[in-house]
Amino acid sequence: MQVMDIDQLKKICKQYNIKPLDSRGQNFLINNEILARIIKEAKLYKDDIVLEVGPGFGILTQELAKHTKQVIAVEIDKKLSTIFKSNFQDHKNVKLIEGDILKLKDNDPKFPATDYKIISNLPYNITSIFLRKFLSNNPKPSEMIIMLQKEVAERICAQPGQMSLLAVSVQFYAQPKILFEVSKENFWPQPKVDSAIIKIITKPAVDIHQHNHQYNVFEKDFFQIVKIGFSSKRKQLQNNLSAGLQLDNQKIKLILRQLGFKDNVRAQELSVDDWVKLVNELKKHKRKLKHFTQRK
Ligand code: SAM
């Protein structure tokens, strides 16, 4: 297991005229112990198929390839892709897709069609969009082990009281957990903030009609209400709901009370289960509302 040290990285970047870009989250891992820990925590199997976003020079890829059946790596940077291809030309189980992970279609034949895992040191600037894409679209990975900004990892794993639209969105589809933190000194160039590795195990509960069986709710309805609930952070939930749904404030208050919430409850205090109950209750009261999906 061998990462490059700072001098080696600087040398190769100079040789290929690469200037690591903040805008592409190009911070390369330079600590072997962290790499070993990611591999250990990933608990890989020989028949695993792994999607890696942003392999860079292929530090993580080489270890993934040793332990799995296939690694599909997606890299946006042309120069890094060129180096990667020459480094991995003899690796039969490594496939590189050159391009933007966010622009690849779900049904792209190059993508894994069935059971797969995502393991990646993510470019930080795409975290939210990336998670939305891979948690809501099909086929979903069975799990993700990803490095992201520590603060974002904490927000994703938040409990009621500290919830956000991001936390509800991830926890609706999956169970996230912080595995360990990684300080910024472990990368070159050094990012401004610390990182964390999180494990996200997806819940296989959504059918092709985007109906979530675990929660008995349509995704569209769920997120419509959650977004309205979080629309103004400083306002109480009842005010956001009554404005967003054009429903009488007293009616909302009654619904919230029926569900056991205080009148002044705020969106960040609700768990995913609470949101599901609220969506289903609101649906009863506003059957004709265009927001809600009708069962066929
Ligand atoms: N895996 C390497 C490592 O651990 O040292 C590099 C990780 S670095 C944090 C992020 C990588 O993602 C960079 O190689 C960058 O060029 C690539 N990248 C950035 N945006 C991307 C995108 N939209 N699609 C695919 N790759 C992207």
C-alpha cells in the first residue's frame, strides 16, 4: 500500500504541468494509514463491483483493484486521466470513464447495472448533488464509503434537533454513519477544512413508481413537504407549511398537535419518521392538492 508523498506529487504535477484545482476538489491523499483504514472499513469482497469517483493518480484505485472483482473509475480531469490510463493499462479489472460523474446518465452502459458499492475520496464541491443523484436514482449502490468535509458529514448524520434538508434527504434513503475523521494535513495540497469518512448503507425500499415501501409514501410528496417545511429556517414549521401549502394556520396547528408536536416546533426537530407521519396526515387533509401523488 503506497501513497505518493508531497515531493513525488509535486514532481509528477510539474512533469505533466498539473496545477491542482480547488474547483475540482483536487486534494490528494498522502497518508498510507488512512488509505489502509479506508480499505479495512470498506470490508471488501472478491466479487464486489466498485464505482470510484475521482481516482486522481489512482492511489485508492490500486487498493480497491486488489480486493475486488472490478473498479469503474470516473475522472473528469484529462491530464489525470492520461496518467491514470498509463498506470493501470495492465490492470484488467480497472475501467476508466473519462468525464463528469454528474453528467453520466443512470442507464449509461458503462455504469454498473446491478449490485455495486461506491468508494471514493470525493471532490467536495459536488457532494450534495452527487448524493442526490446516487441515492434517488436507480440502480442505487448498496453502500457508499466516502470521504467528505467533516462538517458536511456531521450534518448528514445529524439527529432530530439538528436536522437539515440534507440530513433528511440522505436519511430517507439510507443509514449514514461517520466512521472516522481525517485531518487536513493528510492531503496535498492541504484543504482548508478537515474531512471525515462516512458509510452510507442504502435502504432498498423504493419501487419504480418512486413509492417508498418502508415509509409508505411517494418520494415526490415527501420531498415537497420537507422542502416547504425547511423553506424559511427562522420560521416555525406551522408558518412555513401554511404559507407553502396555502392551508389555514389553525388547521396546521391541529394536525401538528394530533401528531404530538408542540405548536412552535421547527423543521430541524423532526426525524424522517416524523416527516412521513406529517406528510400522510397532510395528505388526508388536502386530498385535492396538486402536490400529492394519487394512487392509480
Ligand atoms: N482519489 C484521489 C485521492 O484519493 O488522492 C483523488 C481525490 S480528489 C479529492 C478528487 C478527484 O475527483 C480529483 O481527481 C478530481 O479531478 C476528480 N473530480 C472532480 N470533479 C469530478 C467530477 N465531476 N467527475 C469526476 N471526477 C471529478
